[in-house]
Amino acid sequence: MIGITDERVPYQPFLSRQFLACQAEGLGVVPFPPPGQEDSEGRTSQHNILCLGGWNEEAKVRLEYQLSLCNLCVEKKYGDIIAPPDVSVLASFQTPGCCSTVDVARSNQSFQGSSDVIVAGSKHGHLHRLRVTVPNVPGSCPSAIRLREGDFDDTVLTSFARPHRGPCTSVSVQDGASIVASVSLDGTLALSDLEGSSSGSKVHDDAGGAVSYTSCSWTKMADSLVTTNHQGRVTLWDFRDRVSSMCMGYDNYIAEHHEPLLSLASNPAKSHVCVTGSSAGEFSEWDFRYPKEPTFTERVRGAINAIRYECEGSTVERLRFCTDSGGIYKVAGGEAHLLYEEPHGVFENMCVSSTGTDSQIFCSSNQEGIIFISNLVKYF
């Protein structure tokens, strides 16, 4: 844990490493309201709801896997974090395979609370969902979160679709949380109805597995999806004319990269922009209007396993990413800057969120831990 005091930021930056006793390959954050009013001593509690997909020590021996909802609780005094966060498990479900990819989307919001859906893809090709109702009043407690019946049977999280023969490498929930896109190393791309309608998943099989998809992400353009693969191709799919279940959309090839592409993020504000991360540590920004060549590129050490935009930003200056060489980076001044490094670690996934004035990063490692960074990106 480190704390750095500086007059340039309103609160002290903070970094801590939490031991989870589980291998979290899939990682997502569920939006939760900010802390309420400070008490007489200036103290508040900030709750960060994380969804972890993977296995724990006991489950690994029994060859069982889990999807868990956890609360990373941060105690603050006058806005500054005063102690290492406390991690507690809110709910945990067994899954037939390791859920290595997780996405969270908001489907509805009202005075009673917000309805979110968590979708996880497993290495056995299954898709799982967990629909939750989250309070929207500042200062709420995680105990107010409600899980929707029908998504699980006792301690087992049920599968609502199995569109892939091979491992599912990425899932992305469309705005409005009605359709989920998923891709697999077996060369299949699928659109599945989150309500589990009888029509099932619409699958596109690319040359019988000659292409291995690594990631997918919906864009802000209506019914448009971006995918990347091990063959180094960035592809934009247009699903506005769904006339065939086996050929769902128009394959608009954007660029051919010279290295396998492992990670992808769509720009949250610009519908024509996305960023990718490669196995050789190169991250690139692409503009769909000017294909074939990236508009920005930079290289770091190690394969980029996950790349994200900070929630409040839309430029490359808001990029955060992690590598298999144990590095967490931000982009500033057109260059990548190392925020944290575990020399012998591998960072497998990450997510970002903003609560109040804080900018936060959560990153899972292969050493059964999670890195929590708050306000650090605004300092460096």
C-alpha cells in the first residue's frame, strides 16, 4: 500500500494489492452508487462490486469453477483512503467451465434501483447470465443488491446458451442489455438473446476454425460490432440486415496487423474509433473512416491482455491497459507510462470505474491477487 501526498490532486493517490485466494481470469465491475454523507469524523465507506470468474484453491482441486460477486470496501476519511480495502464475497456460483471473460451492462434504471446484467463466457463455450438489481441512492449498502431468480439453481449458475464448440474468449452486451455477442478460438461468432428465446444463438463460423477470434466489442453505432483475432485482423460487422442465421452481417475488414491481436476496446464516445492490443505489446487506435492504418500506435514490454478506456474519457489519453509482463500502464502525452509492475507476475484482466472524484483501476493477476488503484492515474 502506498500513499502519495501532492498539492496537484484533491486526494491522495492510493495503490494496494489484495490476496484473493482465487485465480480471477474474468473480471468486471458492477456500477454502484457513491458513498453517502460523511459522519462526524469525516468517514465514509465506498463499495466496489466486482464480478470474478475463475477458480479458487479448493475448487481447482475438485476441478470446479466459480463466478463470484465481491465487495471491495474502501474506508475513507475526508476523501482520503485510510486503510487497505476489505474484500468480502457477496455471492458465489459454480460453473461448468472457467469463466474467463465477463461483461456488465445496464438494462433499466428507475427510482427503485438499477437493473444490470452480468454475462460470462466459459472455456467450455457456455454463456451464463446473472441479472441483478442495484440500489441507486448514495450511501447504499451491498446487502440491498437483489439477484433475479431463474439464472441459478441453488449454488450452480445455469447456462442460457452454448454457441461455441471451443473456449469463449470474449463477450460484449449491447446497449439496452438485450443481445450479447460472443467469440471463440474455434472461429465462431454468435449473437444470443439474453432472455433465452427459442431462436437461440445466431452463429457465424469462419472457415471452420481457420480464424481464431480473441475479442469483440459493440460500438456506439447501431448494430455494429468490432472483432479481433489471432491472425491480426480488425473487423467491423454490420448487423442491421439480419437475413440469415449463418451469415449475420457484413464483414468490413478494417486492417491486417502483423501480430496476433489479444485485446480490444470501443471508444465510449466516438462510434468510429476503437483500440487494440497485440501479443508483442503494441497498442493501436483505429478509425473506421480511414481503415488499413492506425491513427496512433505505441509499444510496451509484454503482451497486452486487456485494454480499457477510463469511464469519463474518450481519447488515447484515457487508455489503461495491462500486460503479461506484470505491468499496468496509462497513456499520457502520447506515450505509455508504467503505473505499477509485478516483475514476476502476469496481469490477465482489468476493469476501470469512476466514483465521485476518484478514478479507479482493478486488475487481476496470476498470483491470486487483485491490484486496486485509486486516483493514481491523475497523479502520474
